[in-house]
Amino acid sequence: MELTPVVVLLFWTCLALVAYAYVGYPLVVWSAARCFGRTRTAPNLPDAELPTVSLLLSAYNEEAVVEQWIRNALALDYPAAQLDIVVASDGSSDATPQIVRRYAGHGVRLLDYRQRRGKAAVLRAAFAEVRGDIVVLSDANTHIEPGAVRCLARWFRDPTVGVVCGRLVLTDPASGHNADGLYWKYETFLKKQEDRLGALLGANGAIYALRRELHEALAAEAVVDDFVIPLRARLLTGCRLVYDAAAVAQEETPPDLRAEFHRRARLGAGGFQSIALLWRLLHPRHGWIAFSFLSHKILRWLCPFFLLGLLASNLCLLDEPLYFWAQSVQLCFYGLAVLTPWLDWLQGGQHLLKPLRLPALFTSMNAALLVGFWRWLRGRQNGAWRRTTRPSEAQGVV
């Protein structure tokens, strides 16, 4: 009986932290952006005033999609004389290097690193060999809209801008239509609010740009480079991070749920790793970015432990009607999360209504974070990524 007040405190603390991380923080950052934020615009520059750009792709065994990526890069609306297209092969064992070499006559350069070292290490090496003042990073399965690189590049007229993040639109591989889910819209909303406060956290790995001299901000051991690189640049140089919703890239949603879970677990491991690289950003002198880093990232990464604490403390309080019903709600929530894939299957692959799918999404995300934490703790997650199956491969198209 003496432990009851402690258990009650644990229950309500865990519940409050989960609620704040997912609901409270979006309300706070939206209110703060309305009160204290400002909208910035970049100048429209003529071709002669645009900076030189290197479009850099780090590729590992991307023979199924790399040619499509190159053709997309060659079709961009950017002066050809000022655009350097570079593919850095991270120890690819398939035909990726041979495919890239076919386009040497079109100005596409191959950096063929024979030993596989991981994306961050390859980017660090490639930065020493690119020619552009600005480096735009992309993924092999990304389709960049024609004007996106121009949109990113114009921001660098301002010498205080160090990193510019574009907008990633998720598409359905079957129909090609916009497939942005509720969670992705939610994250995009947070990016916009944080940008208005000057507190943007990281970038979209599919499309972002940074000054070449910021390569010193690259941490060779980083797992989530698109998160660590921009924030280390901010930490080391004080540069501004900007979000440009007009710089659009498209990427197909993963066809394999298991591969998507693995990707989220890898990102979770990278998130815990990044705390050691970026903890100084939590100092109050960094203002809104310290607040956002704690609220949006660190508390979110810790939510699996809050959820376990909530469940465990609730089990000790079942004698009280309030806590009995709270436990019933939790069990129903997790039960629906487990049943959702089966219910989808029974409907012949037709998905349930989005609100009914939220428990499965929420639970799988937090389960992946828990797996990611275990990988990070055991040192089993390094920078060499295991590529996700591309939709074209899943459909048997090469």
C-alpha cells in the first residue's frame, strides 16, 4: 500500500509525457509559431547568379533505379554548366557502377568506392571530390521535381543559411497518386512550424542542400545523416536551417511492411546515437531549437519506455475503477493494433478507415524505436545500411 502514491505518480507522469510528445508539443509549437515565428522568402535569381551545385547520390546496389535517377537529374531545370551530377558507389556489388559509367558523356561522374563503409562515411569522402559550392543530397528512389534544385539553391544568396530542406511527397507505387498518410502530414506540419521559429530539426534525406564547406559537420559514424548533418552544422557554425515547401521530391511508399519496420528500427538506433553527437543543442542558449529537440525528438524516442511504464503501473492499480477502465482502453488499443493487418487481409487488401489504423501505426512505430534502442545499446547498428526493397523490384520490374 505504501507504494501506491509512487505508482500513481508513475502512471500519470508516463501518460502526460506521451500525450505531450504527440499532442501537446504540436499545439505548443503551432501557438509559438503564430506568436513569435516569421515567414521567410528566398529571392528569385537569374541563371547567372545561381551558385554552382553538385547533386550527390550515395548508392549501394541500386541497379534497379539508378538509371532512372540519372535521367531525372539530367532533366532538372538548372543551368547545365553549373550542375555537377555525382554518384558515389558505396561498395556496390551489382551493376550500379557500370550503369553510371554509361552517362559519363553527359557529365555524370562516378566515385567508385570499392569498400562498403556506410552512407555517412561515403558522403564524407565524396564531399572532398564534388565541385559545386552547394551540395544537394538525394536518394536513388527519389524523383526530384524539375525546379526543386533551383528552389533550394536560391536560399544560399543569404550567407547565414547553411542547410535547406525540401518537401518530400510520398506516392502510391501502384497508382502514382499522393499517398501522404496522416503521420507524414503531421510531421510536415511540425517542420513548417519549427521552420518559422528558426528551430528546424534535420532534413528529408531525399532532398536537402548544404554548403560544401560544411562537410566538417559530417560525422562518419552517423546512422541518420539527414538528421545529424544539418544539426551538427548548426551546432558548429551557427548557420540557419531552412525549410522550402516549393522544393518538391517524390518517393514511393515501401511495399514491404517488414522492410519498413527495419527502416524505422534503424532510424530509432540512429536517433539514440545522435543524442551523443548533438546533446549540446539542449543548452537553453540555443532557444527554440533546444526546446524542439527535447520535445519533438528526445521525448518521442523515449515514448516506448513511457508506454511500458504506463502499462506496468496500471497493472498495479486495477482495484480502482478509473485504472481498471484505463487498462481496458490500453488493451483494446493494442489489440486493435495487432488485429489491423489481419482485418486488412480479410478485406482482400482493402485498408481500414484511417482512424482505425492509427493504433497499428502508433504501436509499430514505438515497437521499432524499442528495437532501435536495443540495437544502439548493443552497438549492433552501424552506418552501413541494408537497403529497402524498391517498389519496382517488389513488382518484378528492373
